[in-house]
Amino acid sequence: MPNENKEMDLLWEVEEIAKVIGRTPRQTFHMLKTGQLPAKKVGGRWVAERGKLISFFLETAA
């Protein structure tokens, strides 16, 4: 049985999300705020799951 915690690699804050998607923090913040990325705001901080972000871009590109 795989370790579910390893599968859920969370990215906290706009800067970390920006690094993964190859955008500036400003571009990323705009995408987050307008709902263009699969992420949520938790306690005033943006959080996204790395796997969902990657899948989102792979599906968009296809």
C-alpha cells in the first residue's frame, strides 16, 4: 500500500507554485485569484497539490 502522504506533495505560497509552473509570482497570483489554477486559499495562503498542477497543464496541452 503506497504512502498517501508522499503522493500529496503540497505547495504553499505563490512563489512555490510559480516555480513549478514556470511563471512569475505576479502571473501566478493572477492565475490563482481568477481561478485558472487548481488551488485553494487556506488561512490566507495559497496551496496547491503538485500532481494536480502538473496534470492540469498536461491535460490543457493535449
